[in-house]
Amino acid sequence: MLDCGSSCILERVSPGVALKQPVVYLGQTEVDERVANCFSVERQILKRLGHHPRIVRFLGLQGEGILLTEASHGNLQAYLDSHPSTGLGQRLTWCLQVAEAIDYIHSRGVVHSDLRPANLLVHETMPGALDLQLCDFGGSVCQDLGLDGFSLPDGPFYSPVFENESSTLLDIFGMGSLFYTILTGRWPYKTSPGRFAKVDDRLDWEERVVYPNFKAGRFPDVEQLPGGNVILKCWMRQFATARDALAALEEALPGTSSSSIHDGLDNSTKTMGAPDLSDDSRNIQDTAA
């Protein structure tokens, strides 16, 4: 088994091919129906998106499951946690690739609605080149197809200002938090790398720290980060489209290509550390005024 979650199990069925299958909750009809809807949504959206270098490759169906290409290096969250010395060049490339992925799905009428590092895959597309692929569309929305996976992102990739709305602006907001996480290795407002060991601890942190700050327009300090102004504009909902955000990021990072930079895999290359968040009063930008 490659991975598992509350609604799915991921297994390798052959070299380079993974099968994503729904979890069955015996005697819990409502949960089973919700899981079935997510799989139905994901199948239809993957077909709509087709082949694109920034989207996980859909290979077909097997029973109730979905056949996908297996990522060589797992998901981005796990990779960042286990490779803290990833070079800055690679991190900048990944930021551009995230923007490309979101711009593409929006151009196809799809809102992802659950952007977070665990829903990006790290795949070696050629020797020494690690590229990102967006995955997990079970919670997505596509109005053209009448699809709604009824999902919202976790904590720092979501703001209460959106309430229960799944929209392109919600994805753009989450994109800003993804940029921040890729560049620093930490979620916004989190003082250490990695995920929480317990779900309850994460939920408590979101309620006490993340949501009050986002709702009040107080954001982590991004002044010293490459493309920091782009991150802030994503959070402040100043981009009308993902394409606008992509163009701004390309302008802010001259000379950076969205093709993987090989020296980003070398631990001896320049790395990007997280800003010191121990003093929130110093490191949170207040834009509410």
C-alpha cells in the first residue's frame, strides 16, 4: 500500500501505476455516498482535464477505483519534510509549476477547492528533474459538468472570509499559502516544519491562530521571500485570475524556469530557510488598516 486516507486507499498495481480505491464504511450509508460522490467527481474531472504536465496522469478505471501514474517521490508535503535542504532554485521552479497547474485547471472550468502540499505529487520526469503534478480532485467543483465534491481546504490554505464558497479566488488564496510553504518549508503561522502529529492539535491551532489572523488581514511576513509581494496579493485577493498571479510570479522571478532545475536536488546548493516566526508581533503583516 502506497498511502491511505479517510476516503481512499492507494496501492501499486504495476511499476509506475497506482490504483486509488474508495474506503467502504460498513453500515454508514451517508459516508459511503459521500465517498462515492468524490470518486465520481474525480473521474469526470480527470477526464475533462486530459493530459497536462502539471496534472497527475489518469490511466483509466479498474472496478470502483481510478488508475493513475505513480509519483516517483511521493507527495510534496512528505518531500519537503524529509528534504529540508532542497535548493532555492528547485523551490522557485515548483512555485511556478503550482501556478501553471492552477491556471490550467481554471481554464478548463475546474476549481480544485482542496489545495495543500499533500495534494501535489513530486515526480522525476527525466533524470535529475523533479516536477510537480496536481492531484486529488475528489473535492473539486466544475459548474459546467454540474459537479461538486463539497470540500474546502485545511487551515492555512483557507480563510474564513470565503465561508463555504468554492471559487477560483479560494484556489488563488491557497496558492499563496503553497508558495509560502514551498519557500519556507513551513505552513503559514506555523513555527516548525512538518505536519501536526494529532488532528485535534491541528484543528485547535487553526481556530486559535490561523483563522483569526487571516480574517483580520494579518499575514505572515513575506518581505524577504522571493516573490513575497505575489504571495501577499494572493492572500489579499488582489488577483482576478490564476493567470494574473502566474504572470506576476514570472515577473518577480526573472530567469526562473518552470522546468526543473537540477541543482535544486543538491543539498550543497543554496537553500531557503523559514523566517523566524517566534515573535508574531514582528513577523505578521497587518493589512487590515
